[in-house]
Amino acid sequence: MGIKILHISDVHGDMQYIKLISSIARNFDAIVVSGDFENPEVLDVLSNYGGPVYAVIGNMDPYGIRSRVQKYLIEGRVVPIGSFYLAGYPITADSIRDLGSRLILVSHYPPHGTSVDRAWNGEHIGSRSVRRLIEDVKPLVVLCGHVHESRGIDKLGNTVIVNPGPLFNGYYANVSVYEDGTVNAELNKL
């Protein structure tokens, strides 16, 4: 069977799209927000749509927000989801190394040198440390965001990397992970 994840990123406090996504959110086992939600209400409203909400902090999330959204944050933690595991970056390689083939890593920043980390000028602006972690641990999937203009799906080795694009433009991704390790990711727009 596997799991179905609604992956969103870069909401930037836009509640219009949070309300619109309610029509599809109930079809998923979990909602993953890979940073830059900027408003605690975003996560609270998403949590009313059914499945659990998991998030990591982004570069635009205000300094004081962490304490208000702690129950959703998975940074530095491993959370079971079905027969798989979600881990939030930053996290140490040693704490997740044995989970590689069942691991879904959540990071605000995409790995450096991929098609999902290119800025408007073509420069790769992703994280080198996220890339090293992926090369070391070899997770099944990486869910990221941050680079609005690099919405897409890529691979680093056998790891599928998904940047759904910014939800404030209506973008999101469906990510299905099957028991045999097959990953099906689809980019969508509200």
C-alpha cells in the first residue's frame, strides 16, 4: 500500500491557498511543509484537514515562531509514518543512516547542484550540507522548497528530490511512496 504525502512549501503566510488546499488535503496520510510558512496559523489550519502535519523552519520564518509551532516541527527528529520514517533537517547522519531505504528527509533547502536549486540567473543556490547528507545516507525521498523558480523533481543517485514550488502561487506536490520503495511524485497546481 504505502503512504501518500501532500507536500507544500513557501506558503509565506498566504491563507487563501491554505483554505483552497482543504479540498484535497483529506486524501493524504500526512501533510509535509518544507519551510517558509511564516504564520503559525498556517500549520494550525492544515492540522484541521485530517492527517498529521510535519514541518521544518525556513529562512523566512520569523525568529520567535519556533516555540509556537513546536508540535509540528521534525527538525533533528525521526517520526514513523506507516512503514517509513520522516526526518527533519538539520539532523545528524548517524541518527538516520540505518533508515536510508525507508527514509523521507524533509529540508527547506534543496541539495546543491541539482535541477531544483537553480536561481533565476542559473546559479545553484542549494545546500552543500544537505547534498552531503543525501550522498551519505541515501534516503528514498527528499522533500524541499526554498528556490521558488526551480519547481521540479530530480534525482541524486537513487534519491528522488521534490521541490513543489511555492504554495503562494498555488503549487503543491503529491508524493506516493510504496512498500517496494517505488516513489511517484506529481507536481500540481490549485
